[in-house]
Amino acid sequence: MQDVTSAASVSAGRGREPGPAAAHTATTVAPGDLLRRLRQRHATDPVTHVERVPPRTGVPAPWPQWVPEQLRAAYAGRGVTAPWRHQAEAAGLAYDRQHVVVATGTASGKSLAYQLPALATLLADPRATVLYLAPTKALAADQLRAVAELDLDDVRPACYDGDTPRAEREWIRRHSRFVLTNPDMLHHGILPGHAQWSGFLRRLAYVVVDECHVYRGVFGSHVAHVLRRLRRQCARYGRAAGPTFVLASATSGDPAATAGRLTGLPVVAVAEDTSPRAGVTFALWEPPLLPPDPSASPSPSVTSAPSAAGSVAAAVTAPAPRRTRDARPSPGPPPTRPDAGPPPTRPDAAAAAAPPSGPPEDAGAPPTADLTQVRRSALRETADLLADTVAAGVRTLAFVRSRRGAEVVANNARRGLDEAVPGLGDRVAAYRAGYLREERRELERALLHGDLLGLASTNALELGVDLVGLDAVLICGYPGTRASLWQQAGRAGRSGQEALAVLVARDDPLDTYLVHHPEAIFGAPVEATVLDPANAYVLGPQLACAAAEAPLTEADLELFGAGAKEAVEALVEAGALRQRPTGWYWRHRERPEVDLRGEGGAPVCVVEAATGRLLGTADGGSSHFLLHPGAVYLHQGVSYVVDALDLDDGCALVRPEEPDWSTHARDVTSLSVVSVRSYVDAGPVGLFLGEVDVTSQVVSYQRRRIATGEVIDTRPLDLPARELRTVAVWFTLSPESLVGAGVDPADVPGALHAAEHAAIGLLPLVATCDRWDIGGISTAVHPDTEAPTVFVYDGHSGGAGFAERAYGMAAAWLRATRDAIEECGCEAGCPSCVQSPKCGNGNNPLSKSGAVRVLDVVLANLPE
Ligand SMILES: [Zn+2]
Ligand SMILES: [Zn+2]
């Protein structure tokens, strides 16, 4: 296990493209001074913890003997005079034909670790080939540039993806010896056309799998089988030994085991980061509670007029009114969360639909946040911090979890800056995966050259661009895993300079727990990546693809692992395969249609109706939430309203309009138990893992005033229901045990519901998921369990391993859940503990004290 210090690798773009940061001259503000300035914005100190991540000195190693002079000279020409020790070690293992994963921090030079053995082999053997896989086209394009700049004879590197013109494809297949692509293209293009690639595959020496930690959950399970299909074709055309796999991963727990599961091969890990890094001051930031008086709307973001005092930064930093954590709520209409939005979609296309949550009944009920204290939204807080750092001349990147959130942060920061100094707002922009390629490239260029000082991004920027050496990183909401947190923070810090990272807590149980338990961030190892190649919903379709490429044999079944035999028999049963003496044959003319990125479906195009202009795309799963008729859709700060969503054509028609409300979709959900896989009988308490069927439907949306959060109205929607068979973990309690614990029978639904919300919120603590990967339902009597029950399920067909992880670590998970609820400073429940932003039931009913009692009963009976 690595400690967090080495996990938090920061700075020094060694081995990657040498420091784009160097091109920009920004003001240098010591992180301590900057933080001091930022935390003055509130009357109460929002900083709950400051961790100093010390700088690290690099450990260089000599060039391995086998690296030819030409290659050394090429790197020297780009400023790389010697590898770091971890690079040399990983490269050496790969050169000796051992499968290896290098799992080190951002900008630790992982590319050199695979480029060295791959390029040395291409130079030594004029026939050898290399296949490089990146999760995004942008990252492959970056790598292509890096390899092409080395200008090596006869390597002829080329990208082969959806953007590659037809005319060039044949040339690449025949002549390129370093092909860069992505798993989707491998799956849809290269493997089905393997005959045309036979020469390339026969001579394939290395397969590089970059950013392999991205291959998690259902997407990861699919990619695992795509790699097995690749190995199978290599074996059919070429050497028995097959290519050597070199994987690069962000720092993660047990990288060797994860890489082994991904490739199906024994993999050695190199995980000690020996690159140098800048020191980072890492602050945990909890936005202040808003006053309970609803007439006091959330303090506007940076809108005060410039004051005479101090710098521009001081001028745009209007201190919020004095607030204390213990402010007594006064009765009155409920304050609503200013940014409670539709479920944020996970920012990259790997996301499945945001699964719904909450009991099925009563969707669309108004929020009943009666005595709730609400914190200032993390989005507004981050926007203000971004405006402040930009005003101070500090090059800053803000990570925001949702696309919509990134737009809001950029917009608010821009507005605040413009009000302070007209024109200053132009130096802030938003970035997300859904933007078109040209837009993305333009933003990247502007930030590298310093035309832009502030960028609000979804985690799309974790991938695909080589952007390091920023002065400050703001992380709006815990990104779901410590691995991701460190990767985002790793964008901060230029060589030899100190940098600032700030985690701004969102108003939810996990974030609140973390900013008050810094040991859970700084004292814990990073998580292992969860993927499950045995998922029958992945294995069956993948075996169909494999059979369509070439008939399956008994030996192939071994390659595809546990469950393959059963999956093949099911395909025969279903009429998809025919068994003959020589193997299993695909029976249809058309190839099977399989989407690697889950059941989210094809992306939905967002089109401006009047001009036909394509604004961007959204993944199919989130389209019901974000692009329903009437939805307000933001693109680069411009507001649009959706006129129509055509699910058959995969297109939403929008028109520019800026109403003063936002829209929030609601769904209803029901669940039935299909089978129980495993259970723990703990007296009055039962813990179960099994298959369930979940039906959900987006049925309505609310319109809320942007300024106040006031609900204007709720409007019905007519969208089809979606079905999901998945894996759930659930616990039951006997009604008697609840009475014995002092839970009033009338309080049982609220107690279970509150426990469910908080349990979903805390699950990412034990599994590499985020709360949008999972859903839940609670009920006082469920027809299948005949008892008070709380279900938490994977939001992916066939499950993604998250519920299973929760089942395995139930005691630790539910203990943290209980503590998070009990320790929350609110009186009757708030978004920091038991309220859920995606509740289909309007957060009603909820009983905070009842939830603690429910969990006490469970924990008292459940074995540790
Ligand atoms: Zn709920
Ligand atoms: Zn609370």
C-alpha cells in the first residue's frame, strides 16, 4: 500500500511534454497567503483542516542498457536527460516481456515507462508493432504528438479512431507501426475487421493501456473482455506468447490485481513514485450555513462593487453576512438549496444513467425542508473562490462534478469578475467532455498560454490533456474516491513552487463527514478499482462479439473466464449461437450491437432548432433528466430551453432563452427481489445480497427561481419507464426490534428513508463508486421481505460490484453512516446528513434521530 504522501504526487511534468506551465507568467502568490486571503471571505472560518503535503525530491536512474542511442538523443532533445527510477524499473520489466502496470501520480512520467520499451523494440525489430489504447481520443492525440515529436525512423505513429478519414485508414493498417486508438474503436472497428489487421496483429509486440483506472464498473468489465478478444486474435494470427501489456494507472489500491483482472494476465506493479513534486497546501473547506430566514436569499456570488480596500481580489470578495453553525432556525417557508439540481451526470461518457433513489410513491412532493439549515452551495462557493484566485492572477483550475455545475461555476465567476473589473471575466471559461473537439482544443490552448486564468471543468480534464503546473486547484465536492481526489489535486504545483489545493465540501453526508474526518482522506490508502468481468450482462454480449469475429472454441472459454461456459449455453439457447463440432458460431448476418459504456445508450445530440447547429452531446442515460421538454440547458454559459426530446432519433431541439428559473427532474422507482445470492441472519436483523428488478421513470420536473430556489410549479412529463435488473444489498429489521429501540411506528418510514439516504451517501467510502452510481429504496413493509427494509442497488444492468462491496463491508459502511448522521450539527436532518439531492420523494418523510436508532439496531446485531 502506498501512503497518501506518495499518492499525492504533484508537479514536474517529467517524461510528459515538458512544462507548458513554463510558457505562462502568472503572479506568484504563496499558497499560505492565498489561503489566508480566501478564508477571510466569511465571518466564520470555513477551513476545517489544512494538510501540508511536502515536496519530494526526484530519484533519477541511469538509462537502461538496451535503450538505443537514437532514442536517448531524441529524449535529450526534449529535455529528458535521464529517467526516474520508477520509469526505468517499469520499462525494464516490460522490455523483459513481463506484463507491468505503473501506478503513480499525475505527471510522474508514466508515458516514458511504456514509450521506452515500445520504441526501443520498434527500432530494434523493423517489423514489430505497438498498439496504444487511451480512454479518450484527446489523450490519444496528445500521445501521438509526443511520439511524433521524437521523430524516429520508420515508426510512423498514427491515430486510428472515429475521426480518421477513410482514405487514411488503409495506409495506417498497412504502414503504421505505432497505432493509437481507444477501446471503443478496438471493439467496433479493429477487432471486427481483424482480417485487415492480421499483419499488424501478427507482429504486435506491446499493448499499452493508458489511464487504465478509468476502466471500472461496467465499462471496465466490457474493456476487460475487449482485451481478451484482442489477445485471442493475436494468438490466431501470431506468436503463441502474444503481446506484452504495459498499463499506466493513477495511483490506486492493489494495481497489480486490478490490472490482472483487466487483462486476464499476471501483471507486476511498479507503484513507488520517484518523480519530484512541489509542496501542496491542501485545505478542507466547508461552506457556511445560511441563515434559516428564507427571505435572506443565498448571498450572491461576487457581486459587490469594488471597494477601495486592497487588491482586486479583496474587492470581489464580499464577505457573507455573519453566520454561525448554531444559528437557531426560525419557522417559515423552507429555504431551498440554491443549486439543488437535476442529478449531475457523471461527466464522462462512461457514465450510465444516474440511478434514481427514494421510495416509489409521492414523486413530485414539494421539498419539506421545514426547519432545515442549509449550507451555502459548493458551486457558489467555488465560483467565488475561482473569481478571487483569478483576480489575484493565480492560474486556477476548478473541478466540478457535473457538466451543469461547471457551467454555473464559470458563469458566476465570470459575472463576479466583470462586475469588479469589466473584461476580467473573459479570462474564465468552462470545459467539459460534451464540448466539440474544436471548442475543447481552443480552451486548452488558451489556458496553456495564459489567455485564460481560470477554468471550471468536469473531470474530463483528468484525461486527455496534459495540463499540469497550475497554481491552484479547487475541487468542488469530493470526486468520489481518494484516487480521483489526488489525481485532481495533482494538477497543482509547478516544479520548485508551492501550490494550493482546496476541497470545497458539498452539502451531502460524505463530503461533510470527510471535511470533519481529515484522517479519512489523508490517513487512508487509495481505493482499488472495482470491475467484474464475470458480470453475465457483460460476458454474454462480449462472447457474442467474439463469436462473430471467429467461432468460439473450448480453449476460448478459458480465456474469457468464470461464467463463460454458462454464457455461451445461454446464447445457444437464445438462438444467437449454433454449436458445431468445431465450435460455437454466430448465427446472424449483422454483428451484435454492444455498447461498452453501459446501458446509457447512444449519446443524444443537442441541436439548436433555428440554425441546426450541433451544440454538444449528452449521454443517453442522463438525457431524461437533463434534456426533457421544458428543461433549461446551459452550454458555455448560454442558456437554452429544450423544445423537444426525440429519443428515437437521439436528438434534443433547443432554442436560446434565459428564463429566471432552473429545472429539476423527478422520477419514481419500484423494486422487486429476484433472488438472494448471500445473506447474514443476525437475529432481528437480516443482511442480504441478491438480484433485483428496478423500474424507474422520469415523471415530472420542478421549475425553481434561480435567485431564491422558490418552487414555481411542478409539470408532468411523458417519458418511457426504464427497467434495470441489477444487484442490491439490503437489510431488514424486525418491527419489534424497532419498537424496542424507541422508534415510534409512525416514525419508521422516515427513519428508514433517512438511513437509506445517508447510507447511499457514505457508500463511496468503501467502494469506488459515487452516489450517482447507486440508488436506494426504503419501505416500512416490503412485499418481498415482509419487513422494514432498506435497499441499496447498483445503477447498472447486472451490477457493477458496488453493492457486493457494500455487503462485504457492511459493518464499516453502516458504522460510518451512523456516525455521520449523529455528528451532524443540524437538528432535524439536512443535506449534510440525511437529505438527498436526488430523492424522488422530495425528502419526505425523514427522521434523523430515527435513522440513528435504526442503524444502532443493525450494528448491535451485525457481526463485525
Ligand atoms: Zn429519498
Ligand atoms: Zn444534518
